[in-house]
Amino acid sequence: MIPESVRVVEVGPRDGLQNEPSALPPDVRADFILSLQSCGLKHIEGGSFVHPERVPQMRGTDQVLARLPLAGECRFPVLVPNVRGLEDARTAGARDIAVFAAASETFSQKNINCGIRESIRRFRKVCTQAQASGITIRGYISCVMGCPYEGDIPVSAVEEVAVQLIELGCHEISLGDTIGVGTPGKTGELIETLGNQINRNRIAVHFHDTYGQALANIYAALQQGVSVIDSSVAGLGGCPYAQGASGNVATEDVVYMLNGLGVQHGIDLEKLVQAGRNICTILNRPVMSRVNLAMR
Ligand code: HMG
Ligand code: MG
């Protein structure tokens, strides 16, 4: 049965902006995040603490956080790949972090310069220290439906990483279809299988819309009882380490579908459409949300 309400996690200021050709200054990113908060979003990714030469667009995430109301109701999680990233996040006042693993060995190497086993070893240290500081931890898994280097990824590979991330203390596992190859049948099967190991209310879905399947996949996930959806306003996004990965599913499109289904989400669609247009004007790029374009 479809949940009565869902939590939308806005990833545009991180997953979106990290893949834009031009890097926005921290205060422009902070203003963008504040504009999303005023739409009613309560979970908005603030950026990441990774190597600045690997992802220059996320440089200055500490300055972004400095401008956000970190002690308020809205949460601004940041991505952290190792203890160094955690230390920087903690210094910047982050209350929520996300570690990011992959179900594909090759993708893990390309993205974070180590294999899956080593990444879990690093995340164990990160999670132990984060928990000691009262910081909440989300766990991402990339390539859950396929990998740009290895092709098909078995569900068992996703399951193995998911169980380990939960054991490390992640409160939630976000399933990343990094290159958007999944289809609704596969989404349903994946969540059904994972649901035997992990409570469904701890599963989030993170679909990139490369093949135009994201909304259908989200609907399949909702039918499996998933109630946390990652999306990116105006369909910004991609992944610098997955060639051909287009943007995340657009938040406007998700909200429109949820409205039609009568699912509660707390987001003002009109304001969201405006926020999406504004950031696309700043970036000088087209809006990739069908709903946004239709509401013009
Ligand atoms: P590494 O080279 O293996 O790290 O990088 P190292 O420990 O060997 O250190 C090398 C240098 O990096 C050192 O500096 C460290 O200080 C520095 P040097 O001595 O050479 O001057 N360093 C750092 N600097 C800043 N922040 C840090 C940090 N750690 C080490 N945290 C590392 C490992 C993970 C850092 C690197 O590979 C990296 O930054 N990768 C970028 C990963 C990334 O941001 N990917 C995109 C996000 S994931 C994603 O988009 C997928 C997702 O959306 C879900 C989906 O769609 O699938 C989440
Ligand atoms: Mg992503």
C-alpha cells in the first residue's frame, strides 16, 4: 500500500550542483538552499566535504553551512567520504552526514579511490566518531540497478552493502540508481528483496532520470512501502564519476505526482517551480522538470 506521507530529500544543492560545469560561490549556494527551505522542504543536502580538486563545485561547503540555520527544524546533511571529511563537517557545525558506498567495485574505485571492503572499513571509523558526536548518518549505495563500468549489478551485491551500512549505524539507506537504468519491475524486486533484511521505513530511493524511468520507479517504490524520496529541483544533477549520468528526478515532478496520489509532503509546488527557475537562470541552463515547464 502507498504511504500516506513521504519525506522528500532535496539533493539539488549537492548532487545537482556538483555536476554543473561552473562552480557557484558559497553564498549563492546558501541562498539557493534557503529558497528551497522556504518551499517547505525539511531535508536539503548542503554539500560535501570531499577533495576540492575532485569536485571543485563543492568547495566552500563550510561557508555554505555557516549561512544556514543548522539548529532549526530543517536538516542539511553533507556527504563525507572519510574521517578527514567528518572532521571538516563537524567543525562546520553539521548535524547530519551521509557516507557513500557502491554496489560496484569499479565504481567505488573511481568515485572514492578504494574498493567496497576498504570503503566500509573507512566508514566504520567515520560512523563511530559521528555517533559519538551525536551526528546522524545516512548511507548511500551507488549503482544499485547497474554500473557504467560493470553493467548489471546483482541484488545480492546491494544487499551485502546495505546490511553493513545499517550495522555501522546508518539510520537510512538511500538506493542510488546512479545512471538511471532501472525500470519499475526491477525497482519492485530490489526493494522486496532488501525489505527482507531492512525495515522498509529505512529505505530511501535516489533515482537519476537518464532513461526517463525515475517517476515510474518511484511509484513502484511507493507501492513497496518506501516513504523517502531523493530528488533535485529542476532536475539538476548527475555524477562526476559516472559518464552519461543525467540529473536526478526533478522535485517538481515528484511533488506533482504525489499531489495526484494524495500523498502528503509539505512542499509548496508554486514556490518550488520558482526556485527551480531561479537556479537555472543563475546557471544559464534549461529547466529539466516537465512539470516546471508545463506550469510556465
Ligand atoms: P584519496 O586520494 O584516496 O585520499 O581520495 P587520500 O586519503 O589518499 O588523500 C589524498 C589527498 O586528499 C590528501 O591531500 C588528503 O589530505 C586529501 P594531499 O596530502 O595530497 O594534499 N583528502 C581530502 N581533502 C579534502 N576532503 C577530504 C579529503 N580526504 C583526503 N575529505 C577521496 C579519497 C574520497 C577524498 C577522493 O577520492 C574524493 O574526494 N572523491 C570525490 C567523491 C565524490 O564526491 N563523488 C561524488 C559524490 S557521490 C555521488 O554523487 C553518488 C550519489 O549521488 C548516489 C548516486 O547517485 O549513486 C551519492
Ligand atoms: Mg546521485
